[in-house]
Amino acid sequence: MFTTTRRTFLLSAAAAAASVALDPRAADARHKRSTRHHARIKQKPTQQAARAAHVPDPVHGFHRYKVGDATCTALYDGIWEKAHDPALFSNATVEETKQALEAAGLTSAFVPVTLTVLVIELNGKTVMCDAGGGGQVQAFDQRSLFVSGKLKTNMKLAGIDPDKIDMILVSHFHPDHIFGLMAEGTNAPVYPNAEIIVPAPEYRWWTDPSVIGRLPPARRPLAQRIQAAFPTWKNIRQVEDAAEAMPGLRFVSTPGHTPGHTSFHLSSGDDQLMISNDAAYVPALDAVHPDWRGVFDQDPELAVTTRRKLLDWVASDKMRICGYHFPWPGVGMLEKDGEGYALTLDKA
């Protein structure tokens, strides 16, 4: 059973501090600074690029492990091979980024950003965390490549019936996390029988009718698509920080990446798993160097504060951690290492 600790309080305090950041005028100002880089992913349904990714798919597109009585299945959805950009971090150079990737044993030809969806089976329920890109996200930068939409295939290979997903937890509303919920071209719900639980601050921010006019043009289609779809669906439930999706599975507010970004905490018996989502998206970069301020964090300063508190909690409690963009299979153990944190991944 989840118990409130000083660390959960610290994260909740960060969320409370973010209430000022959720003021639309302040949020938009930060959003505009990062939009020209976010815009490198088209925010509308598109066909996948014909060329193949340089990074091969995993030999097995699913990885199963236990957390107490919970069965967790990591499902590979694709990869973003992001071309290097000097603006990726405001306080780290491209050369430093390449060195960090090489130190982690990753390619430095580009930034490899894996997409991994987690499915949890616990207490007779099947819960999915985020929903992949649905094959509808394409890199705008011709030097980059974005491949998604492999979730359903790997779900079936893992023996998981998409029609029997009971619940979907959404961490935030970036396209690579939510486009898999919406049918291309129609926005019809892909999982109409599942309860979709979303963080209320994130929902409020993106569904505010005035946000479209305040966003730069490249970012408006995403907000328009969200507003065209989500308010019409009857299976969406909004929750606040620390809400329990089900016994043993709870929301943890981790704002900064987006105004309402949320992580999920799973506990069963003596075992715990932090589902960190995009709080530390590429650990070779922003877990090893948690103070690096990324352009994809809507509020970089808040993201750094949140990230450090979350990773400190994980390392101190010796719990496992998984991340939506961690290298495959996306789960492992975290340790404090100097000023940063070192991740040891499970063997795939």
C-alpha cells in the first residue's frame, strides 16, 4: 500500500509551486521559447517516413517483469532518432551531449529516444501507461526520423488483448504519448472501452479555448486536435496529485516538462516501481546530468527541481524505475552517482 513520505510531500510542494507557473500568461511565455524546437515534430496525423530507423527493433518487442504481485510488460512502440541540435540543452553543448551518450554505450550519431509503453496487470485489472504515437508523429527536421505505431503488434505478441485494457493512465499530452489514443483522420477513440485517467492540470491547460490563440502557429494543431477529441469522449476522468487509480497505483505530480506532467507510483508488497514518464526522458543525459535544462521541458527550472526530487526518492528507497524514453527495455535500478544518477538497465 502506498504511504505518504517526505519525498511525496516534496513533490507535491513542487506541484503547488507550479500553480503560479500554470498561469496561462506565464506558461505561454515559456511555451513559446521552446515551440520552435517542439515544432520539429508535426502535430497532426501523418504517414511514417519510408526510410528505416538506424537503431534496429528489439529482438523481442516486449519485456515482462514482476513488481510484487503486479505483472509489468514493457511494449516497444518505436524510436525517435533526433539529429543533434545546439539548442537541445541551454547549458550543455552538442559535444557534451555526444560524450554523455558515448559514456552510456549509446550511439552519438544522433540522440536515440526510445518509445516504450508499459502495461500493468494487477488486482484483476489491465492498466496501460500512455498510448504511443500511433504511427502519426513524423520528424519535421529532415535529418531526424520518428518511427512509432508498433505498440499494437507487440501487445499482441505479448498476449495482451487491446480490447481488454481496463484503464489508461496518461502522463501528459505530447503527441508521442497520446496520438495512439486517437484514430488517424477521425480522432475516434482507439480504446473506447477503457477508462482514460488524465492529470487535471494538464487537461485544463490544453483544453482552455483561449490557449490556441496564444500558442505559436506550429503548436496550434496539437491543441486543436486535443480540444476536438478529448472533451467529446465520455471515458475520460481527470484526477489531481496523489490520486489513486487503483489500490497500489497512484499519480505523482511531476510538473516542469509540461504544466501537468505526472509520474505513476506502483507498489505491491515490499516492491515499488516509479513510472517516471518524461521526468528524466533520456537518462544518459538528464539523469547523469540532472541540471541540464532541456528545450523540451516547458519550464526547465521547475523540471530540474522536480527531476532531482523524484530521482532522489527512487535512489534512496532503492525502488526500480522505468521511463517512457529510457533505452530498451526501459526499466532498471537507479543509484546516486556524484552530482547525478546512474541507471543500470535490466537485461532485455
